[in-house]
Amino acid sequence: MKSADRPRMLLATLLATLLGLSAEAARADPPGGWQRLSPEHQQVLGDFRERWDSMPPERRERLINRAERWRQLPPEQREAIRERWREIKPLPPEAREALRQRWESMSPDERRQTVIELRQRHEMHAPPPPPPFPPR
């Protein structure tokens, strides 16, 4: 090998090594990969952990946005949503799909009215609040 070719060869070897390492690192934790999520997001999105790295980036972004909205909800609202989910989850997939389609076909006013009715129904079935503590 000529001495003039040596720097080129070293540079080519170095680049090949770096590219190989970066490709390996990208496979281990792709951009937007699970390990790059904050601990808070990992906790909220825990159900998606196994398939997160294979999801399309657009789906990941939607889920992150929903997780962020979830974290900002007051605890009472989160519990109300969990309770509704416990009611809906046992339904067959066809029934859940029918509910989803019905919701999507509603106008914004119909949705608001449905939410009001659900809240009223929930309040009617909710246990009464505990009595206040007597003053000391």
C-alpha cells in the first residue's frame, strides 16, 4: 500500500466502523424507541412496551399525546374514565366498534349532551360523599 493511500484507508475503516456501530445502536434503541421515553410516559404507556419499537412513528406520537393528556387530567376524571372502560372492556369487539362508530357519527353538541347524561348517571350511582370532620 502506498503511503498516500494509507490515510484514505484509515478514514474508510473508521467510517465503516462508526456506521456499523451506529446502525447497531439504532437497532438496539431506534429513534423514538421505548428506552428514550420518560419514566412517566413509560408508566402510562406500559401496555404498549412489547410492541412500541415496531410501531409506526405516527402511532407512537398519537399515543404520547394521549398519555400527556391523561397525565394532565384530574384524578377524579381519570377514575371516571377507568370506570367507563371497565364497563366497556368486557363487551365483544363488535359492540365496542359499534359504540365507537356511533360516537364518531355524533355532532359536537350530541357528544356534549351524551357526556352530560353519562356524568349525571354516574353521579346518581356514586356513593354519597363521606361526612365532613367535626370541628375541633
